[in-house]
Amino acid sequence: MNFGELRDFIKGKFGEEVIVSEKPDNLQPYLVLQTERLAEVCLELHDNELTYFDSLSCVTGIDNGPEAGTMEVVYNLYSIPYDHHLMLKVIVPRNAEGEPIPQVPTVSSIWRTADWHEREIFDLVGIYFQDHPDMRRILCSADWEGHPLRKDYKLQDYYHGIKVPYDDHNENSGFRGEPVQLTSRPEPFTDKREKPS
């Protein structure tokens, strides 16, 4: 199926309103879906024998910044037997500091690979995936402050008493450009194998 056929398939199953917008002339065409209907559309695309998107190649979280006020989750689907691709997006409002983070339905029950992708997006971008079986940070520690891939992220100065920013590490750590003095002489590497005669 090509992009137009896949779009028409989704509209036929779920109604025209499920597709918020589309970008068919993009280098990689995509559909923007209603956020709350994402999981049911994905389940149909996975289970239906006409589409059978058996592979979720990637899930990406995007922060469009405070000025735009939106965040996106992008899904790259692939059908191995049919060799067709589809990119889906959902767009959610970006939360301000102190407000609850945006929520998107999980697709981890459809494609197991979404499990860690969604946790990474939660951790680094700050989008929560509803009904995910293990929604917790995956790269940062559980008590880390903020989401490091947000465009307005400010690195905390200290974490458990350890200075975090390392931009001026050498200037602030006591080395200040002094020459390094080795306490022993390095031994040259020797090849201990026998050479053929």
C-alpha cells in the first residue's frame, strides 16, 4: 500500500476526524492522528492482514520549544512482509513548569519494542505514556530533576553533592592547566608472539 491508500484505509476504519492533518509531500510523508485514538489505530494497522505493520522501527519524542507550545511523538511503522512504511505523529500541548506533563497512550502492548522507546521519551523529553507497564526513567536516575532534551532544560548545579556541569571542569577542579607528571615510565608495548622464521 502506498501513503494515500494507507491514509484512506485509516479514514475508512476510524472516520475522517481521526486524521488531524497530513503531509503527503514530505521527504517521508506522515499523518497526524488524534492523540486519544493513537493506540486503536496502531492496533488495527498491526493486526489487519491488509496492512500488517509488524515492526515499530522507532519512536521519537520532540520538544518544539516553549514558543511553539507543543511536543510531538513520531512513530515509524514498517511491514516486513509487504515492505511498506508509514510515519504517524501525535501532537500534544507542552506543559509549563509545575504543570502535569503531557500524556499519550502507550503502544507497548502492540509492539514490545515501544517499551524502552517510550521510557526514554518520558525520561529525556517529559511525555508520559498512559497504561505503560513500567513508566519510569531509563537513562537518568529516578530523582533527576527535569528532562534533559527539553529546549529550555537547565542543568542542575549539584546532584547528591556532586557538581554536575563539567564545562569548565579543568579550571574548577584544581588542575588549571598544570602539566601532568607521570609517576612511572610507560613500558612500550612488546609483541610477545613468536615471529615466523
